[in-house]
Amino acid sequence: MRRIAEAAEARYEIKGSRFLSHLVPIETFEALRERLRAEHPKASHIVYAYRRVNEYDQIVENSGDDGEPKGCAGAPTLSVLRGAGLVECALLTVRYFGGTKLGTGGMARAYGAAARAAVEAATLLPYEKLLGRSYTCSYDTLRRIEYLLKHSRVTILATDYGSEGIRLRIRGSVEALKAFENEAGDWLRGADQGS
């Protein structure tokens, strides 16, 4: 299994129809879908597919055709994600109709080609199971903690400022979290599991 290093985009055109594909980490799927709907109000369709790993290490996947004929848009997009062995990501494709009908077979091939273009534009990494943790640190150690986070393989999900200190929610592989905890040492309090 593999994952993407960061978001990637691609464009594919056939018979006047334009396909704008966005391959993103699963955490940003819903926000991107909302943003694309706002940015492309005249688009014919916004199709999606995603694959993620649940807490039982099972792959959960889904796709949506957004009004295209059933199985002609979301399914080919999902098939590309499966073929690339990608998890923890979503692929959204915005379609602008070009005036010439593609037919169901042509449409499936076009959505597949648009998805492949986005995957080819992405940097792929081996999949590592990511775990979430919550820590608390004091205000006077925050800069040191942020420096360590910036130079680690850990992602900050949220920072909450409170009267008792700063609560950080982060995500990373077991090894990356362990390395971060060793570096931060006594600057951290309360390593709670979470996501």
C-alpha cells in the first residue's frame, strides 16, 4: 500500500470536455469538496473516490458519480486508486461538459485517464499506519515544541490555547511519534491517544 506525500492536481481534456483532478490526503476531502463546489458553480459534475484504513486496519472505500451515469465516473476513479495501491487519500474530479457526448464507455475512460494523470503527478510514499496523540505543553515551551514538530515527520492537526496550557493534537507513525516524544521530553504532558 502507498500514500501521497502531498496534494497533486492534473488536467485532462477530450472532445471539448475538461477534467480537473485533485488528489488529496483524506483529511482534506470534505473541505476540498465544499471549496470545489463554491469555486466551480458552472461545472457539470464533481466526482469523487476515496480509500482509507479504519481502526481495524480494513480498507474503507467509496465513490460518487454526482449525476453522471451510474458506474461511469466514480467507479473508474476508484479503480485507479485501487490499481495504484493508494490509501488515506481522495480523488475529486471537476468536469466541464464540452458539448460532445462521450458515451458511457468514453466517459469511464476519460474519468480514469483524469485520475491517472493526478496519480502520476503525485509523489507516492510507502503507507505507514498513522496514530493520533494529544499533548499539553506550557506557553513558555511552545516555540521549542513547534521547532521540533517542524523538523519531525509528525503532522499538527490542531492547536488549542487554554488557561492550563496549549493542547496539541498531532498525527504520525509509531516511530515518528516515539522520536518526537524522546526529543520533547519533559516539555510535554499527557500523551493521550486520539485522532
